[in-house]
Amino acid sequence: MRHCVLVTGGAGYIGSHTLVELLSNEIEVIVVDNFCNSSKEALRRVEEITKKSIKLYPYDCCDKELLEEVFRQNTFDAVIHFAGYKAVGESVRVPLKYFRNNLISTLNLLELSEKYQVKNFIFSSSATVYGVPKTVPVSEESEIFAMSPYGQSKCMIEQMLTSFSKAHSDWNIAILRYFNPIGAHPSGKIGEEPRGIPNNLLPYITQVAIGKLPYLTVFGKDYPTEDGTCIRDYIHVCDLACGHLLALRKLYTNCGRVVYNLGTGKGYSVLEVIHAFEEASGLKIPYQIGPRREGDVPQNFASVEKAKKELNFVAKYDLHQMCEDAWRWQQKNPKGYQEE
Ligand code: NAD
Ligand code: WQD
């Protein structure tokens, strides 16, 4: 049977890589994206990579009337919901913006999925829901607790999905908790395009490498880790994309509600990432040690056993390849998608 999937936020960083994975596996896609944090060019490039076409609705998922058009005009058997805001720091300053966009978009999609009987749903959650993990590697059974409005929006949506699934035993819902996605498609055609000064480590490093930013500030060197810098589980965005295809296949077996960590299971410190990037690019990354960033946890990395056992998910790319691909994307697109 040929599947068709509605992908919200498909023009974004993770969404665009997932589109490549879906289209390459003969799954049709319909994209809803209002481009509030992305560009149409990303979709054109996905079409270029896959030689397949994408049906696009440039709509805001918070506009239920418009969103209903998509459900009315198309037949699809699953929704993958990437659309949302994701900047932790901004969410602390303007929490309502985050609650509105992240919660209302999900509520609209769920209500319409219920009305149009689309019974398979994948949601982009985040390792941020583990707050300060009591132990690492952190498993899906750990308590969830958010430290920012962004994280709270993810926890609330997870709860919303859990209640919905209790009321609808014939619905299949996958909550995927991503760790730290980095890297880009090996073609160098699609990748992450932060607006303004990047908040995340890898885009910051690549912008220092290309000369856009003078140096990197390492946020704290007094953490209880081997070299004193924080440890995270960085995962190649193409591995993450593959995780969505596997999760989708799982949903098609009528699995009910499932929750998976998507990470590599390996933690790297900030200094290790800098050194891996230097090795991959052949460049020196100037950096200085600064104070801790509020809200950072000393270490977080995933227990990957459940995803391995139930989805057959194993991350294939190592840190060196993640850095190589991030650097290729940055070099080929110094101005992001505006270049062409
Ligand atoms: P992104 O900002 O690159 O992509 C999100 C996309 O959604 C963008 O194209 C944006 O234009 C679109 N969008 C946002 N609100 C919308 C709305 N109301 N209607 C229609 N389109 C809308 O982010 P990403 O890194 O690709 O993240 C995708 C999802 O994964 C998000 O939900 C994010 O919270 C989650 N996530 C991201 C990370 C990460 O580090 N990148 C980690 C964990 C979880
Ligand atoms: C990684 C490490 C920083 C920038 C965030 C979100 C999380 C998820 C993934 C969405 C940390 C250090 C960073 C810099 C630095 N996103 N760092 N200098 O904070 O682990 O996770 O993205 O769901 O919710 O919180 O990722 O890339 O910001 O930081 O030293 O300029 O790099 O302190 O230790 P984080 P990050």
C-alpha cells in the first residue's frame, strides 16, 4: 500500500531531512509550513535531492479553518508534527508566544485528525523534557520535568497525547524525544539555517569557522565532568530522519502510544565537539571560557535500548561525520538558503 503523510514544519531543519527520507522510501508527502523559521528554498532542494514533488500549503497550523482545507482536500494516513517554536532562551522571555504556537497547532491537528479519522501521529518531543536527569543514560521511563516554557510546552503536549490515546485505543501515537540534532544532508544542499546569532553549539562553531563570528564562548568549565564542560548526545539529523521512518512503520503495526529516545547513546563534551570539528574541517576554532549558561544541565545522553529493540533504530553517523556534514553545508551555503 502506498502511504501519504502530512508533515507540518516540513521546511524546517529536521522536517526537510525527514522529507528526503520519506520521499526516498516512496512515501508521498503533503507539507504545511508558514515559513516563520524556514525558507521555501529548502523544499525546492528536497525536490532536487529526491527528484520527487511536494504538495505545499503555506499555512499556519494555528489557523484551524485553513488547516481543515488540507484535511478536506487530501487523503493521508499519518501526521508528523514538527511545526513549533524551539528557542529555549526566547521562550523564557516570551512564554505565551511559545504556548500559543506549540499548543494550539497541536490541538488543531489532533482535533482535525479525530474528525477526519487520521489515526497515526508522530510528535517531535525533546530531551529537554528530562529536565535535570537523575541518572544517565536517561531512559524513557524517567520522570519528565521541564525547566523552560519551551520544555513545558513539550511536556504539556506529551500529556495531551497520552490522554488522547487513552480515550482512543485505536489511535497510534509516537512521541519521539530528540537529543541534540546536528549535521546536514551529505549532499550539502539542505541543513540548519539559524536566524540571527545561533543559540546552539554546532551552528555557532560553523559560523566561527566561516568567519561570521569571531570566537566561540564555552559556557562553563567547572561542571562535574571529565574536562569540566557539559556533555550532550549529538545525533546526525539524517539518523534522526531515519528514526521517523522507523517510527512510522511501527505505527502502521497498530502499536498504540509509544515513546522513544532518539539519540546515539554516547555523550560528548563541548571541548570534544570543538576538537572533532577542528579535525573534520582542518581549521582552528578560537574559543574562550565563559560563565555557565542558565538552565544548562551538566550531562544528558540517551538510553537507546528501547528504540533499538522496538524500532531497530541504531544511529549510523559518528561525531566526525556530523561535523564534516555540518561544515560542508556551511561552506556551500554561507548565506543559508538565500544564496541561489
Ligand atoms: P525548525 O524551526 O527548523 O522547524 C520548524 C518548522 O515549523 C519551520 O519550518 C517553521 O517555519 C514551521 N512552523 C513553526 N510554527 C508553525 C506554524 N504555526 N504553522 C506552520 N508552520 C510552522 O525546527 P527543527 O529544528 O526542525 O525542529 C522541529 C521540531 O523538533 C520542533 O517541534 C522542535 O521543537 C523539535 N525539536 C528540535 C530540536 C533541535 O535541536 N532542533 C530538538 C528537540 C526537538
Ligand atoms: C550544547 C552544549 C552548551 C552554545 C538545546 C535545547 C534542547 C534541544 C536541543 C530543542 C551546552 C554549550 C552552546 C555556545 C556553548 N532543542 N554551548 N557555547 O542546550 O543541550 O539543547 O538544543 O528541543 O531543548 O535546550 O544544546 O547546542 O544549545 O548546547 O558552550 O555558544 O554546548 O552550554 O553544554 P542544548 P546547545
